[in-house]
Amino acid sequence: MAASSSDGRDTPRNGSPGGSANGSANGSAPVPPAGGSRTGRNLPVAVAVGVALGAVVIGSLYVVKVVFLVVLAAAVGLGVHELVRTLAARDVRVPLVPLLAGTVAMIAGAYWGGPVSLVGSFAVTVMVLLTWRMFQGIDGYVRDATAGVFVAAYPSLLAGFVALLLVPEDGPHRVIIFIAVTVASDIGGYFAGILFGKHKMSPVISPKKTWEGFAGSALACVVAGALLVHFLLDGAYWQGAIVGAVAVVCATLGDLIESVIKRDLGIKDMGTLLPGHGGVMDRLDSLLFTLVPVWVLLQVFIPS
């Protein structure tokens, strides 16, 4: 599953809003890395990794649904590990074992038991987290427990909705639509931002994101949504266009929220597992925020 920022990579805090880790002390423009673009990505490597991830997702989706669930659980589990490790670097102790177990329980519960089992698995995960952390000492309990619940919800609870999308007979098509509109936001925004980006959307949170990039994201999302909903689910073009329009707003918000998290923690990427992309959470950010609205709209427009 691969999608994220629309105009380029974020940089960590360096004492000034919008600062770049590669810029010089006198404020000169950053020098792009070898083989990279002015957004800071190594574009050929990023594309190759994205294609490989897409092949894994599509292959598992249309072979056996359970195989895709395993891929999903593995991806989200890696994201959880990245978050826990990053929080630990800031002296926030979050229990990893109950979070990983809860992630599997939420995904499996959603697929085999529906929304009620998803919510129930989340509630039990929170209870176990609070209890587990209690036996590790009183100091910092509220801080650590709060962070644990946050990780249980983001990404684990939100990712459970992918399993809900997958349940119907046409579930693989629904998952493809959800992923594709989010990826369209990334691609459309990336190229529109590179070619036309001038007006900053949020200089403090994400300095390289522009309104021109957002317009490119919106156009790509609406077109992708209209075509995919019509040809994959036999829905109306206007229904798909609405799915795309909602997706671009949510994908952008998800990307900005991930940027806020990383800036608060003082990091550039959540990890280095995916060359040209960063960590797993750097790819899941906009997907997680797009997921629930797309699931709701597809349930309303084309009930399963």
C-alpha cells in the first residue's frame, strides 16, 4: 500500500519553520540528493518501490483474500513498530506486544466479524494496553498510556476498515478504488507541485505543499474515482467523482497530520525500510485518513 505527500518530502525541525536539513546556514536553497528531484526524493527508486508494492497488493488481493489480510497485517504491524520505536526515542514507553496482537485482532475481527468485532477488538486492546503499562511502573503512566491508545487507533483501528472493504464479493475492487484514489492524489499533486507550485498551503507544517499541487491532486482523484467506481462497481460517474473529491481532502489532511507528528518528534521520516519513500508509516499516512470516508461512501452508493 503506497501513498502519501502530494508535493514532496518533509524535513525535520531545525529551528525555523520550513527549514531544510540540506540547506546552508545562510538560507541558500537545499541541494537535491544524487539521483533525486528538487522534492528530495530519489524518484527512480521511489517509483520502483511503489510499483513493487503495488504488485504485491494487487497480486494478493486477487489470489486469496486471506493472503491480502496477511500482507495488510504485516504492513500495519511494521508501522506500529516504527511509531513505538520513534516514541521510545522521546522517552515515551508504549508496549509493543499488546499493540501488535491488537492489530491482528482488529483486522481479523473486522473481516470475520464486521464493525462490531472491530470496535470490540479495539476496546479490548485498549484495556490490555492500560493494564500492561500499569505493571511497568507509575512514572509517566498517563503519558505512555495515552500514546498507546493513540497508536492503537492510528494506525491499527483505521486499518481495520480495509478488512471491512474486502468482505463483499467485489471487495478486491473496493480496496483497489480506495488505494487508487489515494495514490492518484499523491501522483497528481506531486507533478502539479513540481510544474506549477508557487503558493504555499501550510509553510509551517509542510513547506513544500502548494495549492497548485492540491489542485493537481483534486483533478487526479476525481477522474480516478469517477472512472474506477463506474468500471469496477458499475456505479455512476458522479458517485465516483464524489469519492475522489472526498478522498483528496482526506489524503491531504492525513499527510499534514503525519507531518505534524514528525515535526513534533523532530524527525524527517518514520523509518528507512522503503528506499525513496522513508518508513512504512510515511506511506500509510494519507491512506489511513482516506480509508473510512471511502468505505462509508461506497457503502452508501453501492451497498454490499
